[in-house]
Amino acid sequence: MPQFGCHIYPKAFVRKPGVMNRMEEAFAGRLELLKKSGEITDYRFETITLRLAPKTTYTPDFLVVTDHIILYEVKGFRRDDAMVKLKVAAEMFPFFEFILVTQDRQGWKYTAVKPQ
């Protein structure tokens, strides 16, 4: 039995690398349609990891190949640490295009993340 002043928190959700959540699966379906229509050449899920600092990395959800490389980050909600990594990556790797993808009742929303 917990004592007063003690807080019991549920275990944090642990995400398995290389396994898509439902939103990422839905976005992969969208990318597959774009690939079949010829709008994109190809795509990969969590295929690259960028080193932002010693012991700090960022793995975008999707790498998409068109006439250039686009890195997509699919988010159901924005966490501050994830947004900071995304912005730092855009600063450090300006030769990639970074796009934050969210979804609402109207559909997919795309936000370009530009270097400052």
C-alpha cells in the first residue's frame, strides 16, 4: 500500500524501433498510393538516424525519394523533446526537406520545418 506523498505512475509506453504505430501505418498507405501513381520514387520507414550531438540522435519516421530527399515525422501529438530534435535536425541538415505530419478530421496536415 503506498504511503502519503508517494505517486504511482503507469509504466511509460515503450515504442519498439522499426514497428509502425497506427498513424504511421496509415501514412505509409498514403505513401504507397503516391508511389504507385509515380508522384514519389520510393520510401522507407526509420531507415536513417542522424547524429545531432554526442549521445543525441534523431530517426525520422519516413525517408521519401522524389527528385530530392524528404524526411517525414508523423505525430499524433507534439512532444517538446521531439519537436526540438526535429528543429535541430533541420538546422544541421539543410540539404534534406523536413516535414511534420499530423492528422485531423479533415485529413493529413503537412508543416515544413525550415532552418532558422
